[in-house]
Amino acid sequence: MSIPLIASLATLLLVIASDITYVRGIFLGQTKPSRSSYWVWTLVQAMTVVSFGFSGGSLGVTLNAAYAFGFLLYAFLSLKYGEGTWGRIDTICLSLALVAGLAWYLTRSSEIAVYILLAADVIGAIPTLIKSWHRPENEDLWAWILSTVASFTNIFAITGFDFASWDLVFFFHALTYIAINGLIAAAIWLRLRA
């Protein structure tokens, strides 16, 4: 078995563990997912998976596919158990996702779409990051830690790394997810300790 395949499987298992932890917290009433973040993230992740797929993406796309499934589940659960309303940040994220789709269509470059989708991902994290800072008890620290580790593991799923190729996009994407998940986990941990 190759290192990228092992890393891809490990990433998938870590995301599944994170999903189980997060869903358990939702049903126990300990976790209240941000409605807006998860609906935006579901759309963005689905578009990212398609972009990576059209680019001939490596096993690194496993993280995005697993996130897309988990985010869709969280989005539906957020309707009953979540918090938050649609705001300006959500409109910006949705607009960026649509711009990414349009840019992809006009330029035939899925790479451009992925970078725009990354921007939407980062902006989409803002409501959850703010919520995690102000109400850390409404998030699941272990789920975010597992997601951070999954994002790190995903770096090793990138095959044939070459700075002049699509692998740089996958690498940058993985680093962005390490940062997003790590910041949210850190916010929860710091505030719970305060």
C-alpha cells in the first residue's frame, strides 16, 4: 500500500470519527452547529470536490468528499438543533461560490475555481469561529481537533508532489484547512480554559 493511499484512508477515518463525535454532541444537546456555516460549507465542498475531480485530482480530494458528506448532514441537523441566521458573511460566501463556478465556466480552469472556493471556505468559517469564541460550550472540541489532524494527514495523500502542478493547489488547500480547523479548535480550547 502506498503512503498516499494510507494517508487518504487515515484522513477518511479521522473525518468519520470527527463526524460521529460532532453528531453525538448535537443529539446530546452539547453542540449547536451554525446553520449558515454548514449550508455554505456544504455547497463549497461539493463544488470543490467537482473541481478537483475535473482536474484529475489526487487522493487528496478524500478530505473534501468526506467533509461534503459530513457538512450536508450537519446542515440538515442544524435546521432543528442549530443556531444562527443568514447574514452578510453568508451572502458573501454564497456569492464567492457562484463567482467560482462562473470563473470556472468562463476560463475552463478548475484551479481558479478552487482558489475562489478556498476564499469562500475561509470567510464561511468566520461565523463558526466567532461562535466558538463567544460560546465554546456549544461546539465539540474533539471533533475540531480530529478535523485538524485529518487535514494534516491529508497532506500525505497528495501524490507526486510538484510545485509546478495541481499538487501545489492541493497542498495549499490542505494548509488552509489545517488553519481553519486549528483556529476553531484553539478558540474553543482557550475559551473553555478561561
